[in-house]
Amino acid sequence: MIRLDKVSKRYPNGHYGLVDVSLTIRRGEFLFLVGPSGAGKSSLIRLLYREEAASQGEVFVDQFKLSSLRRSQVARLRRQLGVVFQDVKLLPQRTVYQNVAFAMEAVGASTRDIRKRVPQVLELVGLSRSRDNYPHQLSGGEQQRVGIARALVNNPIYVIADEPTGNLDPETARDIVKLFVEINRRGATVIMATHAKDIVNQMQRRVVAIERGRVVRDEVRGAYGYES
Amino acid sequence: MAMNLNGVSYIVRETMRNLIRNSWMSLASVSTVAISMFVLSFFLVLTINLNHVTAVLQSQVEMKIFINRHVPRSQELALLRQARHWPDVRRIDFFTKQQAAASLKQEFPDQRDLVALISKSNPLFDGYDVYTYRPQAIPQLAERFHKESIVHTVVYEGQVVSRLDKLSNILRWVGWIVEGLLGLATLFIIVNTIRLAVFARRREVQVMKLVGATDWFIRWPFVLEGMVLGILGSLVADVVVDGGYRWLTGAAAVALPFWPLAPLHSVMSEVLMFTLIGGVLVGVLASMVALRRFLRI
């Protein structure tokens, strides 16, 4: 379970990323985080994987209390999470296979496990045939799938995606979201920040709307809610 | 820290890759370490030799104790037996004033007046020749003899030794200071080499951090790289010092046959130890410094 308890994030320049946010996300949920650019979606996501720390309040991810986490525990926290970034963060000089395998190497997995697990994940995201391609040989959607495969490869409990469809055309974006739904169906909790109004409206999942750092809406079967 | 075999092979692979990718910077680092370690060795060789000379001189230094006149022989011998067990006393020999006169005559056969004087009425004293283990102990030991009621005077030639001692102390300090400065310069250059390697791989480091690699797992290849640079540099210096010292002992044997140079193996064992420890330390420290900023994600 992820729980935010009256969390505020204030940046050194005085700007508030989040104001007094309380939120509970249970295991197995699929949650859209919506809101205009700069509303605080990314701030919230960065707090979850502890790239940033809350200024006030407390964030809990399972047994981890994020305000009092030592550096070695940050690594352990992140092994529970699979993070997908808008800019994907692929390593350009490594192939699709190597990019995904790298995430397993980094946590000290054995070569045998890597050889077994990576093809499974590539299969899941539909990239089995591109395994030896380099990122620049792939389309934006395919690159994002590599990012997702890398996030999944260590079997995370939570999959957190920060605008994974931000740079994709609507058709590709829909496929990516379908992939997340499939991931969720297989048991992972999915938290996805997005701008993709149509998709959110269509999916009928829990929607948490953030505006100017505050949660303004939290609906179990929600819509994006911005008609303008 | 527990590290399985996969981790080890990963680390070795990454280290080799870094070293080869930045081969020019690696070469520069090795050279800098070598120069720094050579200077360290230079001071080491100097102090080792100075200590060696001091030790050689020490073994020749003796203290003379003269005993008051008209002290019975039994008392003289009693102190002799006692003093044998004092710490710092390596050897103690008793001599009578007749023996002293005889050796004087032997040493200065041409000094007729002197010989005539000591033959007529011997003005010399009975006494002891004392040898010590450490020149530093001489003043204390002299003091101790002086407190004995039967002792008339204590004479020792401690100045040369204590001057040598002072000199080697000064040399040690100068060595530390010079080496400290050079060490900083070396550190700086290795830090930059490794920072280049880290910078080339900053995306990897970032991704590793984000997927939950521990700091040490990320650090190891770079630490190992620093160690390899440090050890290679030290070995270069050691080879040069070894060759140089062999040449020096050869040349000195001809030019200064009586000058007691410290033997090669004792010099090299110290030089090897200090340079390798120094090289490893500098390398490890440099890689830790270079990585600090990149691990803060």
C-alpha cells in the first residue's frame, strides 16, 4: 500500500509542487493521475521513488517510511518499484535486450535468471523481434515499450509511469495504456500520470486530479474532467 | 559486503571497459602516480639510509664510565654485574687503570712525555666501556651511572648520533609535507580521470540508481579502476627505484667503499609496501570523490 499523509513539497525557489496531499493507493489498483502541466503530477511521482523527499508530511510505500530512509534502503525501495519515464532514459549504445538486461544486472541478478526473464518481458511488451535493435532504430512507441519492459523486468509490486504516452500519437498511446492494463491484470499496481484525456475517459478507472499541487478530485470510476 | 559471482564479473568487465575507453587519461594518471610515488620512494630511501648509518654508528658508540679512586675492586665488579641487566645496556666491559694505561701507550707510542707520565704515577681511572642498543638511551643511561656513588665521571660521544637522529626527523617531516602536496595533486588528477569515466557513463549510473542498484554496486568498477591506476603507477615507480638503487650501490661500492648503504632488499621491501599502500589509497579515495555527485539521485 502506498500512502501519502498531508504531504507538501516546496522547492528551493519557493515554488510549491504539492500542497497538503493525502492519498491512499491499495495494491492491485490502477490509478490515473491527471491535471494540467505543472500541477504537481511529476512531483508526486518523484516522491514515490524517492528522487525527491517531501518537505512536510509523510510518504509510505509498503514498509518503507520515506522520510527516514537511509541510502541503502532507497535502493531496496526502488526494487519494489518499476518506474517508466516520459523521456524513457534508454542507453543508446545498448540493444533492446541489453537495456532490459541492464536493470537486472544492476540489482545483481544471475546470468541464468537474466537469460530466462528478459525474453519473457520482451514478449509481453511485444518486442521479441526487435531485441537486437538499438533504441535509435525504434519508433517512439517501441522505445517506450522498452522502457516498460525495463520497469517490469525485476517484478515490481508497483509500476509508476510519468506521462509514458506524452510524446506518442493517440493510436500508439492507446496501445501503451492497454499494455499497462495488461500489466495491472497480471497483478502489479499501476500509477500513471497522463494528459491523455480520451484514454482516461474510456478506461473508467480511478482518477486522481491534481491542480496547483492539491488533489481536487478522486473518483473510483473517473473521467479526465477537463472539457475545455 | 556480500557480492555474488555475477556482480564480480560485471565489475571486472566494467573496470576494463573504463580503463580502455579512457586510455590516454589512464596513462596520464599512471604517470602522475608514478612520479608521486617516486618522490615518496626518494624520501624513503634517504631516511632508510640515514637510519642505517645511525645504526651502524650506534654500534660503534661507547660510553666511558670512570670510577672514583680507592674504590675496592669488589664494589667495582658488583656494579658491573648489576649494570649488565639494565635495559639498553648491550655490552659492558670493565677495565683497570693499568689496562687503560697500556692501551693508551699502544695508541700513542710516539708521545714520550705522555708515556713517561703514566708510567711514573698512573693518573688514570678504573672504569667500564658501555655499549647500548639505542643512541637515544645514552643520556638517560649516563645519568643512571652518574647516580652511582662510586662513579666519578661519565663520558659519551652522543652528539653525532643525536644530530643524525635530528636530521632524519627533519627529513621525515619534509618528506611527509612534500608527499602530502604531491598526493593532493595526484588525487586531483585521478579524480578527473575517473570523473571522465563516470561522466561517460552518467546515464548508466542514473538508470542503475533508479532501478535500485546499491551505491557500492555502482561504485565498485570505478573504485577498482582507481586502484588499478594507483597500483600500476606505484609499480612503475618501484621498478625505477629498484634499478636506480642497484646502480647507486654499485657506484658507491667503488667511490665510497666504506659508506654503509642500506641493503637493496630492505630498501625495496619498504618502498614496495609504502608505494603500493599509497597507490591503492589514492586510487580508492579519488574514485569515491569523483562519484559523490553522481550517486546523489
